[in-house]
Amino acid sequence: MDAGGLAIAWANGISCDTMNVLLGITGGIAAYKTPELVRRLRERGADVQIVMTASAAEFVTETALQAVSGRPIRSNLWDKEAEASMSHIELARWADVVLIAPATAEIMARLASGAAADLLTTLCLATEAPIAIAPAMNHVMWSNPAVQSNRKTLEERGVQMLGPDHGSQACGETGAGRMLDPDDIAALVFGPDLGGSVTEGALSGKTVLVTAGPTREPIDPVRYITNRSSGKMGYAIARAAAAEGAKVILVSGPVNLAEPAGIDVVRVQTAEEMYAATHDRIGDVDIFIAAAAVSDYRPADARTHQIKKSEETMHIELVRAKDSLASVAALDAAPITVGFAAETENVRDYALGKLQKKKLDMIVANRVGDDRGFDQDDNAVDVFWDGGEKAFAETAKTELARDIIQLVVARCAATRGSDTQPALPKLHAID
């Protein structure tokens, strides 16, 4: 994503404490997420003025939005009372950023054509502020040539595309077109990826390397061994670290997720490639978080041609794959090293064993299987370190990512002697 547009706000000397966000809400089912988006924006210091289209009111109420924003909702271009206090021209000038979420195919078409049929589209024409949109629609609509043509037109005019994401949709189908999570949208509006954070985060000046997703170990050019990891947890952690001011490197296996803006993403396929990519970049890394589900074994001899079906059975010799986590933790000058343990049973025991055997600073453990953990938006985890542990109840992975990063920050302070970072909570010792 080109960060040039939204970077204008910071280039003009706007601080996070004074940022004015004009939030346009249009008539898509994802509008139900906008109260949470408003909350996330305000948590980061934004003053939010909401402008709704007529169809948006079918999905979310003005009452709810006014309660979370603290401002009267604007929806009518011809509202004489509202125009008397803040005209649409003054509102257009007030905005530091115009954010449209959700952005339907209809609003994208109107913006691309330069229409000014309502208050929102009129404001978009009248403002000099950068404009960002978070598309949300059925995956077939998103892939329609007309929508993609409008997307291209808008991007050429400097409109920033926040997403869309790939995942399950309200219609029950799966594909590209899902609106980004509200927390991810807020992070993109304020994050270092779109102009640089003007306030120091807890990880400002630190470099964090995160691995995410599965690996694929080839059997032949057609077949491979892999696992069910979606990469959602690792991507959420990368975004959470960036939101705290860190320079983030994300080494990602094959996933169907939107690439986080402002984060250095390195694409890999196999465990060996993930190992090499990690060690090529680990020298200047302060914190290493291995959230990837790396294959433990790989075929000893990957065939160069497709194996043909002949016998009733086929035998594949497997050998141990390279272990990026253990190898980083064993370095003489190892960074703070955090591992993940996805287990189907005896979660605590296996996690503690992995923590001690690999000499990790921290490990995040969760139970998987039976539609838990893998490829889900929510998760529950237990975090262990030398001398303590903390359990997190099931919640959104974006929320868990922020909690995990805060624990990592505290662990970094505890082990590196910082007086400026919070200490780890005093919890009962690990047996």
C-alpha cells in the first residue's frame, strides 16, 4: 500500500492528540462494526465526526453512533440546523483524514465518477484531506471488473485502500471482500506505516521479527505436507507490534490474508526457507516471536516429477525440518524469544516442556482441534514464562495480540533492566 496519502496529515504537523477523523459509513452489513471502529479511533486520540448515508441507517443506528462518538451524526446535505453550526464546506476543511468504512461497491462507483449526490460524496469532493476507504462486499462483487476498474481509478487519484481482507463473509461464503477488523483499520490510520507515529510507543526503536502461517513441504510438484494454520494470529501480532512503534519484519508462510501496510513482509513456502529468511534478518532484531506453525517433518526426497498412482500404498520417508525457533534461542546474542505451542492435549505440560527445552523467554500456548485455534477469528491462550503465567479467555485474535505484545514488553523490561517499561505481573510460579 502506498502510504503517501494519509502521510499528509503528519507531514502537516498533525499530532495523534488532535487528529480529526471524518468517518463515512455506507450501507453494507459490515456497518454493524462501526461503533467498535469509532471506539478504537477515539482510544488512539482521534476526534471522530460521523457522516452516514441513508442506507447505512439500515444496519446501524444514529443513537448508537452518537453515543460512542460524542457528536451529532450528519447524514443530510440539506440539514439547515447542522449547516448553521458546521457547513459541509467547513466540515470538509475540519477533517484531517476522511475514512469510509465500510465502503460499498456503490460508494466506490460514486467516488470514481466524481458524483456529489449526498453529504458524504460532496464532502469527499470538497476536502483536501487524504481519503482512505475500507471496502466491504461479497467476494464476487469485489472481483467484478467494474469494481476493480473503480478501485484502480481511485488508487490513481490517491485514495488509500485499507484491505479488503480474505475470510468468511455474512453471506456464508469465503473470499476477498471482507472489511478489515476495526482495530486493524485504526492501526493503519494512526500507525507508523502511514506516516509514522508522532508519539513514542512501548516498542519505539525496537525491531521485531514475527513468523506466521504454515509451511508447505513438497512431496512432488503437485503435492505437499502442510497444516491448518491461517496466519491470523501472527499477522495480528505483527500489527500490534507496529502499533507500539516497532519496526516489524513478518516472515510469512502461504496465507490468504491482506498484507499489513508498512510492515516488511517476506514470503516463504518451506520450513527451510523460513529458517533461512529468519537467520538472514535476525542480526539486528530485538524481539523474535515465532507464531508460525512450522512443519516438524519434511519429505526426505521431494520428487521433481509428479508421482503417478500405481500401487495401493505409497511410502514417504520424512526427516526433521529445520527449527527456526530453537536455533534463534540458542544464539549467543539471542533476542527476546517468544514461541507458540498449539496442542490437542496436555497443553500446559507440553508448553512448559517446550519453554524449558528450547530456553525461550516466553511461550504462548493454546488448544487446537474441534474448530478451535486454527483459521478462527477468536482464540484463548495461556502465556508462560520463567516464574509466572497468565491465562487469556477467548476473545478476538487482535485483542490477544495486543495483550501478548504488552507481556513481551514487560518481559523485555524484566530481562534487559529497563526502568521505563512495565514489569511483568506478579503471578504464581510455574511448577
